Amino acid sequence: MVNGLRKGSSFMLATLACSVALSGASPALAGTFVEADKIELASPSDGAQFGTALDIDGDRLLVGAPNQRFPGALGAAYIYERGASGAWVEVAELVASNGGFPDGFGVSVSLDGDRALVGARFADGGAQNSGAAYVFERDAGGAWTEVALLTHPGAAERDFFGGSVSLEGDRALVGSVSGDGDVAGAGAAYVFERDAAGVWAQTQRLSAADAEDGDQFGNVARLSGDRAIVSAFRDGDGSAYVFEPDAAGVWQQVHKFE
């Protein structure tokens, strides 16, 4: 058992924990995290890798299964919601509208309210295995629909765009570990914004100030308001970079952790 995920079976398991005050427990145990539910893919294909990526927002959970097999496509993501009884129930299966092999749709996921972002780093998003990311939204009836396909200009073979994703409101951040930032092959991360008409567009490419080929900048990318952090795990012993937009709205590197 590693971080709640058990390996080596025909599928991966996602284990949830919640903070509870145990009935009759001593004060020292109040607020202890205990396993509240175990979520399994209802109909996994062999080696579905369910649980490769996870995100949770309130009573809604998003789980990636990048090796779930379908006729002509590879990968899915699943949305679960917690009911009044406390049980988690699958409410949607997300797949790419243009899915294929070996896309790996679901290798990365991010959830924010009624919107989800799912990465497919092996998708042919402009070039072979250049990668892609997909935005889904929940309508008033509870149905989840793909509303946008995100790729980046100048996509090249094996950029692996979509290997990491982060979503917050009308902004998305997508990592591309082999993409060309300011240095070819160093990796990059891309900021996308949604306009009033609902159209998603890339607004900036982030790159490390000291980028070198092979750094794999973009391996992990996370958003929090007007702040982004992006890792480059092959930069020396590994590093992480913080970016913030300036007064003109241009994202600038403001710190490096190493």
C-alpha cells in the first residue's frame, strides 16, 4: 500500500479518508483521519491504472485511469459524488472526443467546482505524442460535456503536453516536460484563460530563467490564484519555480526552490 494506492492488480484503487470525531473516542482521537470509503472502477480493463491521478473538491472526486481501454482509444476519468448517506457514487465517465491510442487520457486531472481538466500526454495534439488537455463542464442537468481542447502552438513530437494540469476558475496551467521553453527540450508550462464567451486561449508560456535541455520543467504544475508553481525534477537534484503576474498581467518568475 503506497499513499492509499495498491499496485500490481488489474486496476488501481483510490482510498478516501475524512476527518471525523469518533463516537466515544477520547479527546486525543477526535479529528483523527480514518478510511471512510474505498472506490474501485466498476468495469476496469486489465491494467487500467485507476487512481493514477486524483483531485477532490468538496463532495466531488475526479479519478484518472489512463490505461482504461476502449475500442480505438486509451484512457478515461471518472467523477464520483458523495451522497447524503456518505457513500461515493460514480456519476460520469469522461473520455476524449477525439481519443486514440496511446493517448493516456487521465494521466493528470484537476477539478474546480463544475469544471474538470484532464491531461492526455501521449495524444497527437498537433504532432505525434505532443499531448493535449481537455476541459469538461457540468450542465444544469448534471451531465458532463467536453467544452474545449487545449494544445499549444508549435507542438512537436513527444512534447508530452498535459502530463500535469491545474485548474482554478477561468484559468488553467498545463505542463509539457519535453516542450521547448526558452531553451529547446527544457520543458515549459502554459497558462490558458477563459474569456467571457467561454473560449479558452493560451495567454503565456512559462519557462525557467536558468532552463537547460532535459530539466523536465513542467513535470508538476499547480495554480493558486495569481500564483503558479512548476517543478523541474531533473534540474540538478530537482527544483521548483514560483511565478506571479506583474502589473501588466505578464507572468514572471519570482522565486526558485532547490
